Amino acid sequence: MKCINNIAVSIENICYATQNKIKENRMKQIVLSAVAVLAMSSLAIGGGDIAPVEEFVAVEPVATDTGVYLGLAYSYLNEEYTRKPQQLDPRNFDSDVNAVMFLAGYKLNEYVAVEGRYTLGSGDDLDVVNASGQPYSLAGPDVWAMYVKPMYPVADMFDVYALLGYAYADQNSKKLNSVDGFSWGLGASYEFMENIEAFVDYTSLVDTDVSFSGVTKDYTIDAWNFGVNYKF
């Protein structure tokens, strides 16, 4: 009987020790879980290996210097009709004409544009005196021109440019035929207000030979233009 009691006590002690061991293991698991949670929180707060959330930044569109523009100018035309050195015909003229010039263009970028121009010459006849002192009359020319316009921005709002293209001139006279050919020019512009710029340029509209009363002579039309453009 005593032996049985000893066995019972031993079994009770073993059960008690086992329960304590289980409780101890559970405690360790809880402590380890808490430590792991604290470690993850520390990494998140300190940066660690976890990538931070990036703030979204909206990108504003970049403004482009392109678009349509229209212009109006006063043109001071000079016409010259001169005999060649080997000719004896004295009929020459050198006349100045007041004109209005209209233009329309499209700016492809800050360096290149295409431009069309129409110059409306004086509708009144011009009194011209030839080399012999004899007067005769000619009407002011109308000129159509189309150009490629290379540009270079020298400073903020200030550009210099060239004009390279083709021009057609109608002299509005029965004595002179219409002429056409290569045309060129040089100029500068300054944007003094938003979308509004002033410009001045020189253009060689015509430089060719023409037949006048059966005689071929040198004929030129040059222009100084002073105007404004509006950019849309």
C-alpha cells in the first residue's frame, strides 16, 4: 500500500512539472512574439529595409513656343529700273512707294517659322523722271511672298531672324511685266507685351531683268518694314 502511495505521489509530481513546463513555454512564445512586433515597429519607424511611401508630385506641362501669328506693317518700298552699262536707252527710274504689308505665319519652334506676306503698293500712279528729264507714270507694285524664317533668340523676348523664299511682284503697269524669283531678308523682333511683338526688317523682294518697251533692264524692289505681330 505504501508502494502504491509513492507511485501516486511520483505521478502527481510529474504532472505538476509538466504543467509548469508548458506554462513556461507559452510564456516564452508570448515574449518572443512581443519582441518581434516591437522590432518590426522599430524598422517601420526608423526606415530600415522597408521602402517609405513616396508622395505623388504632379508634373506641370511645359509651355511650347509654337503657334499661329498675324501681323501688320508699314512698308517703304524702293523701285529701281536701270539700263545695263552697254545700253544707250536713257529711260531709268528710281521711285519710293508707301505700302501696307499683311503677314501670317506659323512658328514650328523657337528657331523656325514659315511666313506668308502680301504687300499692297500705292494705287496711284507714280510720277517718274527718266535720265532725259522726261516724266512718265507707273503704279506702285503689289507683292506676294512666302518664306522660311530661321530665328535665333539673342536675349529674353528679343530675336533676330532671316527670311528665305519666293516673291511674285505685279507692277500694275502695262509697260512692265510681272516678275517673280528668289527673295530674302533680315530682321529683328521684340516682344514688348505678352503675345505682342514689334519687328523691323529689310527685304529684297525682286532683283531680276525685265523688258520695258522692248528693252531688257535691271529691275529691283527693296522694302523696309515696320510692324507688329500678334501670337495666338
